[in-house]
Amino acid sequence: MYNRGDEMSRKTLSKARAEIRKRPTSKTSSNTGPFLTGKNLNAFLCVLLAVVTIALYSPVIDHSFVVLDDSDYVTANTHIRGGLRWSTIKWAFTSTAAANWHPLTWLSHALDYQLFALNPAGHHFDSVLIHALNAVLLFLLLAWVTKRAGPSLLVAALFALHPINVESVAWVAERKNVLSTLFFFLAIGAYGWYAQKPDWRRYLLVAALFAAGLMAKPMVVTLPFVLLLLDYWPLGRTAGSPPSVVSAPQLAGSRLLLEKIPLLFLSAASAWITLKAQRSGMAVRSLHQFPLVVRIENAVVAYGLYLWKMLWPARLALYPHSAIALPTWQWILSALVLITITALVVIFRRKRYLPVGWFWFLGTLIPVIGLVQVGEAAMADRYAYIPLIGIFILMAFGLADLTEVKDVRLAWRVIPAVCALVALGFLTHRQIRYWGSDYDLWSHTLAVAENPFAHDALGSALLDPDLILTPDNLENLDTAQERMDEARQHFEQALEMRRRLAKQNPAAYLPDMATTLNNLGNLDRLQNRADEARQHYEEALKIHRQLAQQNIEPYPPDLAMTLNNLGTLEKSGMQVDEARQHFEGALKIYRQMAQQDRDQYLPKVAEVLNSLGFVEREQKRMDEARQHYEEALEIRRELAQQDPAVHLPYLATTLNDLGILDAVQNRTDDARRHYEEALQSYRRLAQQDTETYLPYVAATLNNLALVDEGQNRIEDARTHLREDLSLFRKLYQDDPGRYAGDVARVETSLEELEKRSPSR
């Protein structure tokens, strides 16, 4: 029933509200509002997010480098160790070292070396800072385009604290991952700015930041696809979309696609360069090794495992690819999960963040899902760094909407989220510990899933003289012999496993089996087990020849390594004819490889040339020996100028060997010149590492004294022998058994010299 009094009441109330809105607000009252609102709140959350992330990852500052890839990217990279200079910049933009073209990543490592040299703390800390910055950028981007700080913060916190991202942050060689993601986020931010007011200048900024991301790591090649998803939500640029908070004008789908074409050209160019670099680095696996069916099955299973590891982040490690068909139930179950989630997302597509998050996850994983198999990994935690953001978006915004519908109180929204984040932080802290050293990393990998790759890597780590062990590990590995014994156990287990696997897929596992045989042969040599070393090397060589007969392309660096190892064993046993044959085979391959990757293989060319010079000297082929020594000397001079810390010891070795050849041929002036330069190099090295290089100083002084005597420079000979004796006596005090013979020999030489020409 109509009631006029009710109408009057409503009009009066409406008028009163209007009057209240019109009243001016005093300055005093405006300052009494809550401080943490709007921009202040976002700034506080950014600082909180960054501080928590940096604090959580701070233990990595005490970590060492790991051998896997860190040597290629930093510790053994001559160009990076030259620091940030013009030659390094030129090399970074032209090199495909490490089977990648990522100049900005190289430059970031060069800058770190410029600042921190080989102190790993600085390199690790910079990666942590970039990861923290990425988390802050992700929060700001989502908060800006959605105006929903709560779910945006949850997405960023999950990204910052989830243990699956430890591999990307704690591994120095994965600087490329965090750095490319930084440019990925900046490009998205620039695109949001462009979407508000499309303009070619703004678009150029998007393209430039995208190009920078590609020059850090081509993983971000899917950015144009991600931008199309963001056009759908939250930017709302597609026709018929609800109005967005950034007020972006809407366009037809065809216009939006056309808009991405320049970016797609950048993606295509990057993909072409990357594939070329990876093929030149022999990182791309053939269909003989990994059949297409196996790749598809692995891709489906990998999608499912990434989701599982996101929900239950336990047993995170490095996962080698199985080149054998996976159990049927695994890929069927994964396929059902993927199909079910896709169907649900389509059904509930009215919540636009659901399809955006899901297809972000599916799409950004495509470059690394294994359809084009690069390297050994079936999947990797680092590959999920960008893709899982899609799942975090789906979850965070979905839960936020659900709690709003259910009218859940703020406290009951915050408390479960904080508890989940604390749990993830605890798991991340534990996961970080596994990256402390090579031993920790590979021991953990074996504990997660026993595989031959991890056995091989752990065995190699145990033979590294610079290996860092915890007090608990030192209890059973405190001597070199104990480390070698454990290394042998791991190599033998790897060999046994690879023999079994090679019966099922020879193309995939025979090359790896040859690698393990080489590792065992190297260990045999260390332990003076020459016959066993020969058996292992020869079996490895037989495998490479078998692969060639089956028209399966062998891996040339491994074949050259096997030939060089076998030649070195024969050289030490003075089997010079056989050694020369194997060295010549290795040299031929290394010369070819050096044409493709000079930095990696030119040192190997010099090494084999020096070895050839030795065996030819023993064969009395003096002219050929001199030719090889002099070529090795030329290469090593060049390398020593670039990185003395790495190559000066090898330069000194060649100078000393060439001096010996000069002395044999009675070219005493040349011998003196080469010995003196070698002595100068060894003295310089001994200032930094007395224990290692003092014996070389003493040996070179002895060689110089012999030349002095031959030239009748008695006082010079006496001076050199006296210094030589002083050094050997010093060495004798630390290791009598090793240097007693040297002391006696030099004393005898001095006595004979004194008899011939008494000192005045």
C-alpha cells in the first residue's frame, strides 16, 4: 500500500545525506584518518615484501659457486673474469657460449665480477635482490590493474616465498632467469601504460623492454601471448569486456592481434637465434635419443608435476629426462587433470582471471616443456618461475572472491594465508640449504630420486680439491683417499644404471655411459690403476665408434676428451707411439670445435699441442715437437693475457717444456730465455699459492742451473742451485718423504760444482 509518510521520510533522508556530502572537511579531520591507506599502504607492503624475501634468502650469501654451469658463466669464463670492459661487451653480444645468446645476462655477470671478483657472496646477493624486486613489481602491477591489494599481495608473496623458485635464485648461473623476468614485468607495466593511451612511443618502450628480456633469457618469448591474456583481463581491452580500472579503450580482437605482430617478430627472431645457438652448442637432443612419443608423454606428465609441486613442494631437485616411455598411468592421470581444469575454467570463464591464470600457466611453459628437448632435464624448478604466476593469480583472486561471497571476516582471510606463507617460507629455508655446495646439491638430488646423472655429478664433486664440506660430512670424508673411494662407488653405480638403460635406448644412454667411463678412467689414473684406466677409456672410445657406425652423431667434445685421456695415460707410461696417434685424433676434433667456440676449445687445442710436443720429443721428431710447442706457446700467451689467473700456469708449463727441447738441441740461449720466462711466471704464481707453485720454481731453477753449467756460467749456476736447495729444504720440512731425493740431488750438484770450480 502506498504511504505518503514513507515517501517523505525517504526524501528527507536523501536530502540530509546530500547536505553531509556538501559540507567541507576540515584539514584537522583529514589528518586523523588511517595512515596505511592507498599509496602509503602499497609502499608499506612493498617494503615488507622485499625485506621478508631478502631475509629469507640471506643464507645464500654464505654459499659457494657450484660446478654445474657456474664455471661456464663465471668462475672459468675468461671474458667474464675480465670485468666490464669494451671487449667483454663486444663478446657478450656476439657469443653463443653456454649454448645461448643472452648478452645482458653475460654483462650482469661481468659487472658482478667487476664488483666482487670470485667472492660468491656478491653474486648470490645480487640474484636475491633481483628476485625481491621482481616480487615487488609483480605486486605493484597487479594492484595497479585490479585495484585489489589483498589478492595482489598474496600472488606476489607466493611468488617470492615458494620453494620451487629457490633454484632460480640460489643458483648463480640462473641469473638469466631472474633478470629476464625483471624485464618481463617491466614490459607488462609499460604495456599497461600503453593500453591507457595507445601511442607509438609507448609501444616502442614495450618492445625495447621485451627485447631486453629476450637478451637476458629467451624464456620470455611468450610475452605477446601473455599480453593478449591481459587484454582480456584485467585490462579489459577486448570488445564487450567489463570496464577496467585502468580505463583502457576497447578494440576488436583482430586489432589486438595485429598490435602484437611486431612483438611476435621479436619472438620469432629470438627463437631462431636460440635454436641456432643451442644446435651449435650441441645441446639439442635428436629424435633418435628422445623419440617424439616420449617427448609428448613427458610434456603431459611435466604439466601435472608442476601443479603438484606447486601444491605440495616436497622433494624438489634436478630431474634428468627419462628417454624411455613413462608408465601409462602417469600421462593418462596428468592428461585427465589438465582436461578437467581446462573444462572448469571454460565453464566458469565469467570470472575472467580463471582462464587468464590457467592459460598463462599452460602457454608460458611451452618453450621449456620438452617438445624441443634441450639438455638433460625432463623438467626443472627454474622453468616454473614465470608460469606458476598464472596459477597463483587463479588461486589468490578466486579465494578472495569466494571469501567475499561468503562474507568471511578479514581476520579469517588473513590468518590462513599467513600460515600458508610461513609454511612455504620454512620449506624454502630448508631448500636453500641444499644449494650450499656441490656435495649438498647432488647428495640431496640422489636422496630425492636415484639417477645416474646425480651419481656422476656427486662423484665428480668429491674429486674437486676445492669442495666445501660441512663438519658432518667431513667425519667420513676427511682424507683424499676416502673421497676417492666414495667417488668410485658413485661412478660405478652410475655406470651400472647406464648399462641397463642403454640396452633399452642406446642412442640416448650410450653417450652418457661413455662419460661415466671417462670419469672412472680419470679416477683410476689418480689412484695409479693404469690397467683399469685403459680398460675404461678404451670402452668409452669403442662406444663412440659404435655410435658412428650406427649413423648416430657422436658428441665430438666427448670423443676428443676420450682420445686425449687415453693419450695422456699412454704418455705417462711412455707408450709414445700410441699416445701420438690418440693426441692427433683429439687435436683434429678440438681444432674443428674451436672454430665454432673459440673460448671453450682453444685451451684444449693448446693442451693437446703441448702433449704432442712431449711425445714427439721422446720420438726424436724434434722439428715437429718444436712446431707444436711453439703453436701451444702462442695460444697460451694470448690466453694468459686475457686471464692470467687461469692460463698463466699453463703458459709456464709450455715455456719450461720448450726450454727442455732447446737444451736437448743445444740451443742454450733459447733454453735460457724460455726457462727465465717460466721462472718469472712461477714466481708470480707462488706469491699467490706457495704450496702449489714453489716446487715448480725449484724445478725451473734446477733447469736454469744446468744451462748455466753448459754455458760455463758457474756463478750463475751456483746462485740458482743454492736458491734451489733452499726451496727444496723448505719443502722437505713439510713433506720429507716427497722431497728428500730432491734435496740430496741438488746437494750433490752443488758439491760437484764446487769440486770443478771452488767458490771464492
